[in-house]
Amino acid sequence: MSIESARRRSGPTDSETETHTIAGIPANLLAMAATLVLVGTFLSVLYDITDIVGRRDQFVLVAGGALALATIAGLTLRPRVALVLSVVLLGGGFAAYFLSLPSSQLALLSPERLASDSLALLSGLSALRLLSADVWALAVTPAPAFLAWYLAIRGRIAPAVVVAGGGLGLFVLTSDANGPLTLVGVGAGMAAIGFDSIDRFGRNGGQLDVLTAVLAAMVVLSATVTVLPGAGGSPILPAGGVAEQPTVEASLVSASDRISIVGSISLSPEVRFEVESSSPSYWQTASFDRYTGTGWVRTGDAEPYSGGRLTGPEGPTRLVRQEVTPATPLDAMPGAWRPVAISGEIADETLVTQQGNVRPARTIQTGEEFVVTSSVPQYTPASLRRTGTDYPDDIRERYLALPDSTSDRVRERAAEITADAETPYDKAVAVENWLEENKEYSLQVSRPDGDIAESFLFEMDAGYCTYYASTMVVLLRSEGVPARFVTGYTTGEPVGNDTYVVRGLDSHAWVEVYFEDTGWVRFDPTPAGPRQEAESSSLTDARDEGQEGVDTNETAAVAAAENETETPTPTETENETQQETNTTPASGPGPGIAERLGTPVGGNASAGNDGPVPQLPSRETLFVGLVAIVGAVAGVRRTNIPTQLRWATLAFYQRRTDSPRDDVFRAYDRLELVLEREYRPRRPGETVRHYLDALSRVGVDERTRQVATIYERARYGHGVTRADADEVMAVADRTVRSRLPIVRRWSD
């Protein structure tokens, strides 16, 4: 590239009436389009919410009507009138849909409660946890959608971005907006501001570089860090290591209000607690009522436990007392269904959920014993078959709901499985048996895209407890049988004296079905044999590897006694040795549970990849990396560093060649580059002589003016001598050194 082509020229001044374009498209139209995309991301979150909780079709009508009204208002109404209309839409939306609620929901909802729930969203409460999330979504949709698009129509791009971006930001805090959607929203908002700036001021000021750099920074930050500590926002790029393959316990028991079903998972053999109970049971920690298609949400708030006796099941029950001793810190309170009383130090810091579970308001420390008293339902298959289907309204609304996007083939499969079942109990047994017989158990699965239950039914051959339980609930709800997703621990290892040692690998998910006059009854569709075999293998490997925390004194004694009892005969030992020789190196240990189940060592598939082909980063990582590079380039361009470096390099140094004529042209280009920076560029059509003559009036000396004569002779005359070329080069060198102190110091 020559100096002439690298030189910056000042363009004409932009007038207010000039239309600025990008790739031939008016910048103002691009700003409006980007704003519409941002509004679309906000509405997309609300669409997903209504798809999960219902009223999806009504939402489409409301959102479309708001945008159409904003388009008309943008052409006819003044901003003050539109602002008043937005307030009316917000108040009217809440009022109209509040009055349309059925009496059962009115008993649970009030204007004050609706307002407090809306404010609670700012602290990270997911909108899906609201009892009437469908009503809330329809109420909040019209006003911000109308106002944001109205402002965009009026050319007020920045306020429009603030309104729509505020709506999206709210859902980022509540975790209802996923990472990719957040990136799209951030990009659209920054693009709208940038295009609007170009429309107003043109591109000569470098707004496009600023837009690109800021947009890239926002994308990278959104993709790599959380929005606020403790809020719902999360980075799109996952952390490496063990976090890529969580334990069953971490994904179920430690998930307080929301469960996202993941792919491959592992088991933790570490002892969590001991429970002394006269009756073995599944130790429940939480239940979830709202199915999202990708996981589960617990709706409603938790109330402080005020002591005394909680409400028990509807039918016959018996009391069971369980004394729990944590072996590690616990963030849950396991106990048999249904807990009716809590005692111990943690009792004053216990919360009761609307689903009937108890949970600690803080972490329970090691050795901090507590007692859970449960009123366990008593029933028989015959008594369950006699129950009716006249379910209470709140049971129907919570535990029969499915996303509007649930496909017909799921409902058809549910009808096929339960075709011969006449009662809700028979339907539950039929679904439980079908899943046990038709699906394999495996901890190593690839998380499917889309609806989990549908994928497990039609696309997957194997899964673990969360897949089994989720699918059973969906199938039963499709058949009108109220069901819910439950998490906790299985019974654990008995060690005598009605005591059970419960480990992390005992964490589990199952199903509870509601029956009239009985309440919630447990069903477990996960095949017990393969699950227990995986748990036993994990524990055995942990013991063989000397892992700490996997045994108590009692379980260690039991394990030692079993080893003595199962000592192999010499023949068996010889056979096992021969088998190990055929499968593993003689000097190394046998394969651990991680290897048998396909778990990457250290939890990171990329760690230790010594193969000839390195593992490529994920598409998300490559995308964010590319955005970061583009942003860095734009930032460097904005700081004018490339121009400065090119200018200093070209101006400072000139190598003498065999052509005096070329040396004159090169020297003059250097000279003009310096004069252009200090005075002004040479105008189009202005000759070299006229240019240097004009600059002589403001400081250019006579020797510099003489360069014009030599330049004209080289360009238009019969050529120049070596002495002429040396003279012009000397003038250029002197001019550079006199006007560039830094370069002068470098050259001294």
C-alpha cells in the first residue's frame, strides 16, 4: 500500500438532512430492525413461559395486538399520550386478567400478592415459580412491548432500547432468559444504538468501530460471567472440570427451586447422613409441580415453620419418627412423606413449601442432629383402585398441567400404554411397568434437545432416574392422572438398630401420584436392579481406591465381614487373575467405575487427550472467541494505532534506491505526510506547487518550497539527477525530525 492511498482525507460535513446508509440500507431502518429484534427477545421469554404454564395462544394475540397498536400510535400519537396509554395498558392488563381468574386462584392471589411477586422477580425469583405465571405474563406483556416499539417508530431508539432491554434484563436476573437469547438481545440493543448514532452523525466519527468494540465486549462479558452474584443469570460458556459432569445428588437434592435435566452424570459414594427410623422409607427432600420441558420448577413461596403439627395426608396414616445425623453439611432435610413436625436446633430455621416439604433456611452442619416426624399414608392396591377422580381444583391446576407444546405423539403413547387400565392406580402401574421394561438404565447419556419426556420416549434407549420420573409424570398427566416429580434419597445401607447410612449415591428421583382420600403415593419407574448395581460398583471402587468418607464404623465392619465371607477359592483366584491379565496391564489396577461407565477422568473430557487430533473447543467458545477478536480489531482501529504506526514507519525511514525519480516521489510523499498532520491535507485538484506555496504562508520554509520544482521536473520534465533526489530526501528527513520529537530522539 502506498502512502498516497494510506493518507486520510477529510470528507464533506454531514448535514442534518443527509441519509446515512450501511451496505445500501438506511441506518435508521437498521436501528429500528435491531430494536425489533430486542423487543422480540423480551417477548420470546414470555412466549416460552406461557407455553409452559398455558395461555400461549392468548399471549400471541396480546403481543401482536400491542405491536400493531404501537405502529399505529407511532404515526398518530404524541409521546405524552403514548406514555399515558402505556400506563393504562399495564394497569388494565393486571386488572382484566385478575378479574378473569377462577375462584380457586382468587383464593391464592390478591393484588398485593401479585405486586409483591413482581417485585420479588428483581431478587432472582423465576417467573415460572409464580402460582399464576400465565396471568402474570399476559398482564405484563402489552405495556413494555407497546412503549418500546412506539418509541422505535418515532425514532427514539435509545429510550426504546432502555424499555425493551430492561424487560430482557429482568428475565436474565430470574434465569428465565437463556444464554444464547441473552447474547442476541445484548447484540440487538447495542446494534440499535450504534445504527442510530450513525444515522445521526455519520460514520466519519468512527461510530462503527465504537459500536463493534462495545458490542463485542458485551457479548464476551455475557458469555463468560454471571450478571449478578446470586442471581439467575449464568454464563453461556461452561466451566471446565468436574462441573461438566455433576453428580446425581448435586443436580437433584441440592437444587432448591428448579431442576434442569442434564446429560451424563456420576455417583458420589460419600456418606451424607445417618437416619434412625423404625420404618425404612425413601427420604424425600423436595417435590416439583411445574414441568418446563427441560426440567422442573417448584412454584409458590416457602413459609417459616412456626412449630406444632403440620397438615398430614387425607386418609389413614401412622406416625414415624426419624432422627437424622448429618455426616457432611446438608442443604436439605430428608424424611419420609409426609413430614408434620420438626425438632432440634434447626427447627426455628425451617421453611415449609407449598408442596408440603420442609427445608432448612441455612446449611445444617455436620453432627447437628434433628428429628423429622412423618405421618405416613396407609393404603393397599385395592383401596387405591377404589378412589375416584373428583380431584380438588388446586390439584388439577398444578398437577395436570403440561406445556402447550407437548406433542400429540406423547399423548398417543400414553393412551396406548394405559389402554387396558381402568383406574388411575392401574394407569400408574401400567406406565411404571412399561418404562421399567422398555428402557435401559445408564448414567452416560447425551442430553437431548427439546422436550425431555418426548426424547426419552421416542429417541433414547437408556437414561437414569430423572428421565424415568419425568417421563412417567408427563404420561400420567396426559391421561388425566395428577402426578409430580420428587427428589430425595433411597433408604440407604442398614447397619442394625433401625439405623441406615445414606450416601450421595443414594440420591434419587421418583414419582408421586395423587389419590382421593389418600394423598400422594410413591411410584418408582427406574429399574431397581441396574441402579443398585451401579451404586454398588461405585462404592466398591471407592473403597478399593481408599477414598475417605465412604464408610462409617458400622458400614466398614459390614464390608469387612462380607469380604471375609466371600473370599474366593484358589481356583476362583486363578481364573480372576487370568481374566485380569487379558483385560488390564498386570502392573496396574483394574478399571474403576469412571472407566466402566465412560466417565472422563477428572470429569473433563478434554483433559489428558493425547491423541493425534486435538479436541476442538465448543461452537459457543469459538463464536465468543471470534467476537472477541473482531472487537479487539475494532478497538485498535478506533484508537488509530495502525494509522499511527504506519505513519511513523513510512515517514521516518526511506531507503535509497537506484532510481532518483522514484526516490523523489517517495521523499515527497514522506514530506506531505508530515505537513498534512501539522497543517492540512492537500485538497483534490491542488497541485504540489500550489500546496507548498499555500503552506509557506503559515510556516513552511523556502527550502521546502523548492521541493515542488524538483518534484515537477521528476513528474513532468526530463528527469532528475542523483543530487536532486538526495536534496529532496534531506528535506524530508529534516522535516520529519524537526516535527516528530520522539522520532528525533530515536534517530539521535
